[in-house]
Amino acid sequence: MKYNLSVKEFLEKRKNGEIDYNDFYSTFLTNLKRKNKELRALRVISHSQKGDLNKGKLYGLPISVKDNICVKGVESCAGSKILEGYIPPFDASCISNVKKNSGAIIGKTNQDEFGFGTFSTNSGFDIPLNPLDKTRVAGGSSGGSAAIVAGLDMPHVSLGESTGGSISCPSAFCSVVGLTPTYGLVSRYGLIDYANSLDKIGVIGKTVYDTALLLSIIAGHDEKDFTTINKKAEDYTNYCGPDVPKKIKLGVPKEYFSDDIDKRIRDEVWNSIHYLESIGIDYEECSLKMTRYALPAYYIIAMAESSTNLAKFCGLRYGLQADPTENFNNYFSKIRSKGFGEEAKRRIILGTFARMSGFRDAYYLRAMKVRTLVIDEYKRLFKKYYALISPTMPIFPPKIKDVKKISPIQCYMSDILTVPPNLAGMPMISVPSSVPSVGIHIVADHLQEGRIIKIAYLLENRC
Amino acid sequence: MKVKIGLEIHVQLNTKSKLFCSCSTNSENSKPNKNICPTCMGLPGSKPALNKEALKKAMRLALALNCSFPKAIFFSRKSYFYPDMPKNFQITQYEIPIGKNGSYQLKNKKIGIWRVHIEEDPGKLIHKGGTIKTAQNVLIDYNRAGIPLCEIVTAPDFSSIEEVKEFLSGLISTLEHLRIYDPLNGSIRSDINISIMGGSRVEVKNVNGIKAVEHAIKYELSRQKNMVKIGKKIKMETRHFDADMGTTVSLRTKETEEDYGYIFEPDLTWIDLTKEFISDIKKNMPELPKEREKRFLKQYKISRSEASVICMNFRLAELFERVAKQVDAKLASKWLRTVLIGVLAYKNLSLRTAHIDEKKLIKALKLLESGEITEKTCKELIIKLVNGEKFDPANYVVEKRLKKVADKKELEKVIKDALKENKKAVSDYKSGQKEAIHYLAGQVMKKTGGRAEMRIVMERLKELLNSI
């Protein structure tokens, strides 16, 4: 096919005027629609973008967007029925940045409702399928983004979002690259909150270069998001090169290679570690003892925050509505019972419980302390190691029909490898290995995106 | 009878924009739901951005109330479902308020200030065609949602309505002196905790304004006293004050404290109150009422009680200082504090609500000071000013022939004429009927058309009569 190009090739050809954009764009839409029928990756396909798409760094590169990131004028539901019909009157800051650089927003991708899940099966709409095996899940919660990036052989990048691993997991399952930046590097303004102290907007792409490119565009301080970091803009594609950093050592946390992790996955990650060793990057086994506490702490904080975030959805001002003929308490309950899925209800109940007086100290406040300890432990390791390397997911993507059999706790446990760095706000990248659906996870210290991009690039381009 | 009263006061700070967005705070003069944006409407994806001006203003108040500052603050989410709350949680402060452990000195007592913190105001519910209990429809205006509120929580140290009144008027004067509150557009809402004789605590919620606080306490005290009298137990409950009826009605009985499930507000980070930041606030602290009172004693040589009364009313103090630049301070103090405020109070007005032409007021006081008009005429002029009549004091005095007989010779002649023409009264006085002097004085005032100063007429009459 004539537009079967990488993002890098697309940009070069566009720069040199070698592509008829209108022809490209209509071909793209045709292919996208066809592919989407197969994969159910996008909930909405929209192509209403105005303005000159020949300027900026992206030259009209198609960008899909996870449903929980607000795009002005395009229905944004965060995968939940309760927001059906909600059309944001503003763009998320990352969308403004993409548009400024002539990225073409082409639609909203399916996800677990509000990000509550690991397989995108908790979607209020369609469940995206894994292009590598359509009987299996694409992963979650940014499943639609990873599925369409993997399934569509055209230049395209997707904006995802991770709270506890929602970029890494589907990227690993669909064998694409998922980059989750440091908490606060990318503005969350316009992101429909799951857990504000954990949410990070990131990128899913076919190559490390693609993710580094889009990160360079969306990163940076934003006065609309108080938690953004005041850091100078950086071109992360500069780290996409074959040079090997000298005298560095990677940490291999032994807790991330326990018997609970599928042996085929462990073996494949070890192969990658040995490859890196062969090109001169040393490794050493280390220990992340706090890992066992990170998962419960994460779920308590995430659920406590999300239970407050979800309070605003009550059918009064936007989204799902009914005729309000009764008192507001009954009306709110009616709308919420109808609009929220089972997992959302579970998290509202658990999250509310964890912050009730009498339990608050034992759960919520203690979890906050654990988070500090987890960060401290990472910081200590990063004094010694350039980055940490491990598997992304402990399992292969389950079959969609089997997901029902997985208990909520088993499902939460499958986040065991991605949750600790997410809880600590560390940047991470999942890069495909040579085995389908197995991702290599690389984690570095706060604001060291350059390091994870570097290592991922070396693995991606291994000979 | 032992009475314990504590107050939780919510003051709207006079910032230009709301606490977490750039919407205007001028909600009173706008159409409903005009001053709103994604943030104050809590639209999905919106985020709060702190208005530092509100923080600074609240810190001034905390300083004025002798509170101590923490090293850093953060905000919390207080969760409860209510239609006037766009997010169904309120961003407020819980664990670490801006100020705590402060105090306020009344004349005879110190009132503990437990905490001072900032939070966002909810929207406003309008109960169409009825009350909170009877209205068929409720409208919601979110213009108010997100306006910065400063909450002041006192210890239950008040034991009478008088103490509460003294505190509240002092607090309002302090707020105005700090330039953080606009009494015309900003509201003050109080929750009042009242218990008598060690009984259960009753909370009266959302009492609007200062007068209403007085009425609510008065009603609640007598209600509780009657309960005790007839041997009934006072329940721990929350009551609503009906301003029209002047009564309180039960909203709900409290089994336990409400559980708001507080968590940290994760969209706002810790905010350091650095030494530099605090010292900057201290440096820019406006003069407080009590400091002003001290300065008035020195600068204007007026009495302590005069200075105290003036400084308890910010606008009066401002007016006084401007007037005292042109008129003798003691005269200004007396006439503004007693006559002007008295006339205003009689008309149910205040310096906030009445528009008084200050230049004309100063002209009138100058005419009095220079002896051109009598005190009676001066008061007449002030009444006209309060009524908002259009006139020039100097011209008016001439036109209405109100100019005082200031010329000593002229007055002397009138007095002597009166003595000549009223021989009987003179002899009555000389024979011991001292009250005859009043008749003589009356004759003098009649001849001058009331333009003579009674005090001077009496003095001169006495002298002349005694010399005969």
C-alpha cells in the first residue's frame, strides 16, 4: 500500500511535499474505518479539524485520543455510559499542543470505564480486540489506543493515559511502544480524572521514535494544571540514536522475576538483558522490597480519589439525564445506578470506605505514607542504576471469554509490575520483545525520560 | 444561666476572580449562570488553579487574629452530595488551615480563634415561590460557585449576645481595614453553636448577615430556656434560621458528626508559606482598628472611647480622617460620631448604604466651626445631606436667613432691647423668680429668628441681669 509508511518517513515526505495530503487523509480514513470494524478500537471517528495541516512539527499526522482526554466538540465519555452525549467545550492542553503542531485528531479510543481495568473489558461501549489474536484482549485501560496503533499499517500515533499501568499494559499485549512520562511532565488539564495524583497522559506508537516525538510536543508546564513541572522543553527524539551510553548499569529487580511471572516472559526479558550486556550495558540484580506494599497502597489511593472524582456525575449538569421529578438524592442515585458500570460502582464503594472517618487513618493516610516510602526506595536505586528493567506484564493477554472468570483481586494482581513505578510517578516505557505480547519495561528516575527512550531504542533496533 | 456560643463565620473575600479560576466574583450584578467556566462548573477534565490573591488576603486576616502559620498548606476535598456543588465535593482545608490558635480581644474578654482557612463557595439555590420546605421548584445559580470564602472558627467562648455583637462588629471593621472584604457585595454567613447550662450543642446553620445572628441567638436561647423550663431534653441537632419569621426550625438531629470523607486535593500541590512570603504579608499589613485607635489618641487628641467607637466602623474612621484634615478634630469626632451616625441610624441607614456628599458635609461643619451657624442649623443641614437633597450649605444658610447672629454688638443690642421691653420679667428675676430668665431668652431668640446661640444668650443675660 502506498501509505504504508513509518511516522518518520511520513514526516520527511510531507516536509518535501511528496504526499498529496487530501489523498492520504481519505485513504487513511477508509483504512481506519475498515480496521475499526474489525478491532472496535475507536468509539468515535471524527475528522472535523479545521486549520492548516501543513505547518508545525506534525504535518497533519493522524492522532487518535483515548476517550478520557477532552477534545473540543467531540463527544468524550471516558468509556462511561454516564457521560454519553457529553461534548466538552474546551480542548485538553495536550490536544491544544497537538493541534498547534498540526496533528490531525481522528477519533476517540475505547477504554475501560474511567480507566478502571486491565483488559478494556470494563468499557461502557465496545471492547477493543487484540490485533495479534482477536480472541484475546488488547489490554487496558488504553486498549483502544494500543489496538489501533498495532492494527493499522499507516502513520499514526495515539494519546493514552496511565494511572497504574494503562499505557504499558496494552502496549505490551499489542506489541507496540507505550511511553508513560513522569507525573507532572504532561499537563492533565482536560483529562477526565481517574486518580489525579496518579494520572499521566502519555503516548502509544509503533516505534520508540513515534512516542518520543509526540511526548516532545505535549510535555511542559501548564498554568492550568497546578501539578505540572516547570521544566524546559526538550526534543526527546534526540535520544533515538544507536550510540550506547558508557559506564552505565541497569538494575534488575528480583521481585519482578518471581515464579508468579510467566516463565516464557521472564526468559524473554532475560534475553533482552543479555543483549544489552552484549553491547556494553551492564546489569546487576537489585531489590524493590516495597513492591509488595505498592499494590495495596496504589489501589487505596486510586479508589479514594476516584470515588470523589466520580461524585460529580449525577445527571444534573451534563451526560446521562432523566426527568428530575423527585428529590435530588433519589434522582442522583437513579442516574448513577444506571450510568456506572460494575467496576466503577465497586471502586466508589471501596474508595468511599477507605476515606471514611475511623478507617481513613488505617487505609488512606497509611497508603499515602507507603507511597512516600516507595518513592524513596526508587530514588535510592536510581542513585546507582541508570534505569530498571523488567517484564511489563506477568501474563499473556487472556481470551476475552475468559475475563469473566478472573476475580477483581486477580485482575488487580496483574498490575503488580506496572503499579509501583506508576505509584512513584516514575517515567516508564514498554517496548516489544521478539515474542508477541511480551513487553520489556524500562523505568527511570523522575524526569529521566531520555534514559528510558535510549534503552528502549537500543532494544527496538537490536540486530 | 451559663451560655456557651461559638461561631463559624464564612466571609466572601473581595478578590476580582474566583478561588480556582478566572471568572469574575461580581455575582450580584450578573445574570444567573453568567460568571461560570469549566472549572467552577466542575466539568470533566477541568482543574483548579489557585488564586494567590485569596491566599494572601486570608493570611492577612489570620495575622490580624493572632494566628500562627504552618510551614506549608494543602487543600482537601470535602465530599457531600448537594445540587449547589458542581463537583459534589468542596475544595477546602482540613488538617492544616492557613491560621490556627489565634485570639481576639474584646473589652473584657479574650475570644479564642481555633482556625482560619479558605475554601470555595458553593452555588446558590433559589427556592422558587416558597421556602426551603415548601418550594415546588429549585433553581441553581452557579455564579457564586468558586468565590473565595474565608472561614473563621471561634472557640465557644461567648457567653452573651452582647459579646457576639462586639466581636462581629470588630471583625467586620478588621476585615474592612484589611481591605479583604466588600460589605456591599460580599456576604457574611455564620453557623452558630449554642448550648445552655452544659446541655447539648445546637447548630444553627447559614445565618446571613450580622443582625440575623443576633436574632437567631435570641430566639434559640429563649427556645432552649423554655425547653429546660418544661423539663424537656435539648437534642443535639442542626437547625435552620428562618430570617422572615425570626425563628429556627429543625433540619436534622445529629447522631454523630457528619462524615465528609476528606482526602487531600490532588490537583493542588503543597504550597510553601516561606519566611519571605510571610514577611512580605507582614510588611504590607494595613493598619488594624486597634492600632488606628491608638494613633487617633495621639494625632487627634480625642478621648479613648471616642476613638474606639470611630475605629469600630471602618467607613466612619475613614470619613473622620478626611474631615479632620479640614475641620477641628474634636468637633469632627463629636459631630460625625453622634449627630451623623444618629441621623443615619434614625433613617435606618449606614455609611455603607447612604450616599453623603462629603464636600458639603465639610462645608456645614466649617460653618459651625467658624460660628456662622448654630448647632441647631448644622444638624438641620446634616439631615438634608443624609436625605440626599441637592443644595449648597453656604447659599442655603443665606437664603433661609439662618446665619447666626455672630456679631457681638448686634446680639448685645438685641439682648438690651429685650431687657428694656420686658421690665416685668426683669423685676421678677431680681425679686428671686430666676426662671424669668428663660422668658427673656425666648424673647431674644424670637427677635433673632432663632439664629443666636442659646448658650451665649443665656450667659450674657445672666451677666446683664446681675449687674442691674
